[in-house]
Amino acid sequence: MKYSLKIKTLGAALLACSILSSCAGDFDEINKDPNSLTEDQLDATLAGPAFASALYAGIHNGSYSSPGVDDQGTWGIATGILSSTFIHYLNCGYGTERNAFVNGYEGRGWLRFYTVAVPALNNAVKASEGNAEALAVLKIWKVFMYNQMVDAYGPIPYTQAGNGQEKVPYDSVEFIYDDFFKLLDEANTVLSSSSVATVASFQPNDRVYAGNVAKWRVFGNSMRLRLALRISDKDAAKAKTQAEAAVAAGVMETNDQSAFFKASNITPNNLNMIVNSWGYTMTASMESILVGYNDPRLAKWFAPIDTGVYRGQPVGALEDQFGTTKFSAFNNDVMGNGAANNLSESKNIEIFMASENYLSRAEGALNGWNMGGSAQSLYENGIKLSMAQWGITDVAAVNSYIAGSTLPTLPNVLTVFPTLDLLDIPVKLPVAWSSTVANQRTQIAVQKYLAIFPESWEAWADLRRSDAKVIYPVLNTDNNDAGVGKSLMKRIIYTTNEYSSNRDAVVDGISKLGGPDSGGTKLWWDVK
């Protein structure tokens, strides 16, 4: 179908970049993309709108204001019911809290990624031909959005995704990671030597950095540090080289460098739209840590129940196991819909926080890498930045937290259900810097778990990599596959549509995965 109208607004771009890309369920139909813009129509005026769509869809958010694109259900399922539930950022009340894949939920994020985010990114690349800075930024965003998918599923369509062929091969995790580092290196080379301050074609539509070259370069180097740490147990030498190069080139160090997507009435914050309306609650794992540490972020994130105490719901309960027991909801003032019922249109979406970099650098320092500071100082600076991000600026209170000797506590639900298997508290260390390296690594993992909240895709990957004991095992499991049971889920299974429409490729992908297509098969970098 021909479509010659030049699109210059974000709302229209989101609509067009989706409607003009096939939304069929089968991947061969998706990949044909029969309704996509033809290359002669993809001039520079469409680069910004296409990038805008890739940004929003690339963080798994959808807009009710753009029919045919998506809605907030993608976040609710792909993120809320899957990654956020797996790591106990919330309790969803669905079968996935017992480690089960139910109702085809594993396919929602996959479908929207390949029908909305990927075509939009590809369109932005085509429309940006000849613009070195724009292409460099797009390389960085490609790494970010594909990284979440490869870390969730394992081998995926990557190099040939959107190539117009009926059958699309899967690339291995190792191959994709190698390409990630190559793309980030290329992007940094271009952006660090550029005399351009702003990518003009992106500036009106880039709701993350408004086309700011310096900030996108820092984002790219921060991604390089993140990925270096991810492969540190698989390829220590390469991880060290990449991490040191990232820090030397410059990673996020202040909160004004953090990456947020600026929400609007067209591109609302999906988490804030639905966490309370869908019945998501605070978890026992979060309660144990936040209450035990007297964490100032607790009151920012969650609301006490009517008795004035915080009560987290254990993940993995049987249906109706807790009856009418009340659990803490997300705090409406910060995380919910807000008193004016418009917070979803004004509360920006967390993508990548500067505090994560300090905590990653702290772990790198323990590895013997040159991270520009001591492990302890980097750890403590990471905590300070996270506190400041959430509006906690009382220096004395922050310093008291950092020096705190209290321990995570037993969840309040035990006062109502004393026989629950929650007596073995996962985190057995205080916030105050420990004297042993093993304990220091755990402390870093705990604080990173808190600092990344609520962006659960990265937090899930980091917990799998580190194997730090931060959250409780699920109470019950509906998944007896090897490697699953009550433990942390290792990956998301492939979609049913892939087996029916792209079977040879998915079988090859499973071969590259190195184990069965189950939630218990570890990814290439997950070797502990």
C-alpha cells in the first residue's frame, strides 16, 4: 500500500509507524511487512517520527491514543506479568507468579517488538541515510531495545529481522553480543568526534534526550558498561576491556544524564496507568528489604495498608490463598494514577539510571577493573544518586542509610499466616559496606536491584547473572521443568506462532540456545 503523506507529529508517527507495518500474528507475515513505507518515501522528514515510535515501543509501552499501534496491555503483560513478577518488583496475581507460562503471555512482548519497534527502527535508519550522527544514535538504541529481547528469550531474529523474507533465521546470543559491542564502538567514534551538538532530524521527536549528541554518547557508553558486566563470567578478559573503555569514554555520572522517556497524553506511562487498576501489589521480598533497611524510598513507592504498616504479598501463592488479606498498593502520589488522574501523562518513564553505572563500576572495581574509584565510594555514590532521583535530598538521612546496620526483616504477612515458608530471609547483610568481597558483591546486587526499580527487564538480567540471593523463592510452582521449580525464571519461552510459521528457524534457535525451550535453560552469558 502506498502512503505518501509526510508525518510530522508524534501522535501521527506512532500511528503510522505501526499501521504501516504489518501486525499479523505470524512472524513470516510480520517480516514481509507488506504495508511498510517504500524506500522512496522514507526521506529525512520521517526520521524523527519513526525514531519516536521506536523509542516508545522499544520500552514496551503502548498508547491508547493511537488505535492500531498498541495499548498499555503490552506493558502490563510483557513487563508486569513477566519480568516484573519474576523478580518480585510486583505481585501480579497471575499464573506467572508461580513460574508458569499461561494464556500465551510470552508472545505479547515478542509480537509488539517485531511489529512495532523493529519496523519503526528500520524506517528511522532508512530515513537517516547520510546523517552520521543520527545513524550513530540509532545504533545505540538498536542495542538497547534488542538487548532486552535477547536477554529475555535467548537467540532471536536479529540481523535479518525485517528483511522482507518469509523465513527469518535466529542469531545466537554470543553473536548478537559481539555485534552490540561493535555497534556501540562505532557510535562512540562518530559521536565523540562530531562537532554537531544536536541531531536536528531527531530533536523535535526524541522524548529521551531531544537529539542531544553528548547525552546519547554517554548513554551508549553506559550500555557498553552494562553489557560488559553481563558477559563478565563468560569472557572476563573481554568484559574488562569493554568496561574500562566505557568508563574512559564517559558513562552517566549525574541524574541529569539518566534516560527517561518524557510521558505525554499520547505516550502515557503504562506502569502508572495500570499497576493499581490491574491489582498489582508490593511483594514480600521488597517489603523485607525496604522496611528492614528503613529505606526512605519505601514511602515513595508503596502505600501502607489501613493499619499503617506495609504488607508485601509473597509471590507464588495459590489461587485465593490469601483471601481478602490487604497488601500494600503502589503509592498513587508517585507510581499510580495520582490525585488528578493524569500522572501517567506527566510521570516520565525510567529507561536507564545513572545510579546503575556507579553500582556496576563498584562491582567492576571488585573485579580489578579500572573504574575510576574505589568499590566502596562507587557503591555509596550509587545509593546517593538513587535517593536523589526519588527526591530524597536530606544529606543526614542519606548518610544514615548508607551507614545503616539494620537487616532486612520478616514480612508482615507472617502475622496473619505464620506458617508461610518465609522465615529464611534472603538478604542477610546491612547497607553499611562489608569487610569481605563476597558480601560486598551481594550488597551491590541488592542496591542495584533497588536502584533500577521499576525497570524490571535489566533487573531480571542482572539477578540471573549475579545469582545474588535478593528475593524469596516463589511459594508454589506450576513449572517443574529442570532449572525452574521455585527458583528465578531463566528465560521466556518462544511463541506458539513462531513454531507454526517459522519452525525451522526456531528449531535452529533452540539448538543455539543449548538447551530445551523452557524457562529453566540458562542463556549464553549465565554460567554461574
